[in-house]
Amino acid sequence: MRHDLLGNVALVALSTSAGWIGWSGNVLLLPVVAAFPVLWSLTRTRLQATAISAAYFLAASRGLPQGVANFYSSDIWPGFLLWLIASSAFVTIHSVLWTDRKGWQKSFRYMAACGAMAVPPFGILGWAHPITAAGVLFPGWGWWGLSAMAAGLAIMVTPYRPAAATAMIGFWLWSAAEWTTPILPTSWTGVDLEMAASLGRDASLEQQSALIELVRRQGPADIVVLPESALGFWTPTLARLWQRALTETGTTVIAGAVLIDAKGYDNVLVSINADRPALNTSAGEAVPPPAPI
């Protein structure tokens, strides 16, 4: 009994470490998350699988409560609740699909869990998904790299995991040796706003004027990037306001906005500069907003 308890504690601790270290913000540590499928496959009961899945995902997404609090200028409890709700899908999928069968049966089950967590409604590819490490292990490989990572994860839950782990570690070391730190072009400037609950909700002229003034204060930057939903609802009138404000500045603004049509709405990025018309003046009707990207 004591041996089983220590084993369970060790698996939970290792799973927590995999999520914490892999999603620490250091991109070269991302391949550590490949340890999760190994730990998942080593569990002996469904309850153990549930525990190590919860430990991994909660550790990987630990920044969510504080992020929600900062975004909405609220206390931490709504973010904490969202953190638990978001983890429930990951934990449920990996618990339901867990099996005590050995070999490729377990591999098929794990790949089914990966597939379910790659697309809505259960998940979204990239958020704590181990396959995201493909970008580090196989940089520049495209779909081949994604396929290689998926195959590696599938083998990690089988008795052949030592061979897969050895190959991944080799690619990891090779990638780290060749890695170059991305350099942000000097002509690009990102603006970190503190708009709290007004982000995307305040459609007043005062709010847009404040954003325009903020962009102008960035100096001679060629491209200024604003956050998601910074502009709120995108309309031809708003497009004209920004186009005129950017006249003679030589600046292009890339910002998040919301487009509404008969089918609903889309969160988009729009590119705005003084040379891009917002209205078709000859026909007297609105044309699509400037260059959604």
C-alpha cells in the first residue's frame, strides 16, 4: 500500500513538473511535455490517469487565473473558476479514453485523446497540447514534422518508448544547437494596453481618439500592433477616422477588431494606413474593411 501511494505521488509530481517546465515560457523547454504520455501510460487505474492529467494541465495553464484578472481588472476568482472549467475537458477526455490494455491499444486510445483535444468543442491545438513541441523538435518540417511528432507521441505510450525517447532527445539537442533567437524588426512596435473591461466594448469617439494618440506617440515606427479586440466593432466610419488620423504619418496599424455580418461576427486583425480607402466614394457605399488578415 505504501509503495502504491509513493508511486502515485511520484507520477503526479512528475506530471506537474512536465506541465510547469514545458510551458514555462522558454520555447526550448517545450519538448519536456512529451513526458506526459509516458506518465499517462504508466498509470494502473483510471483514477491515477485522472490525477496525472489534472496535474499536467493545471500546471501548464497556471497563468490563466492571473491572466483573466489582469485582462478584466477583476479579482482572481473568476479566472480561477475558468481555470478549473478549462481543465475539466482535458482531464475528462484522458480519463475516459484511458485503458489498462498494453501495446498499440493504448496507443490508439492516446491518439484519440490527442485528436479530441486538438479541435473544438473539447480543446484547441496549441493550449497545453504535447504535439505543439513539434515546432521545436522538427523546425521547418511543416506537416512532416507534425506527423513525426504525432508518431513519436503514439510510440511513447508503448513498450517501445525508450527508442522514441532517444530519438526525440536527439532531435531536441540538434534543434537547441541550431536555434537562433527571433529578432523583432526595428520597424515594428507592439503596444501593451491596460484597457480592462473596456477592451473592445467602449465604442466612443474618446476611446478611439485615445488609441490614435497612443499610436502617434510610438514615434517613427512603420508598423504599430495593437492587441486583440482593441478597436471594438469595425465600421466604415471607424475606418475613415483611422485613415484620416494616419495621413502623413507613414504608419500602418495592425489591430484586433470585430466584424459583424448577417451570419454573426468574426474576431479579425485589420491593417490600416492612410493609403487604404475605407469607403467607395464613387458608389456611395461601404466596401469591406481595410485588409482583414
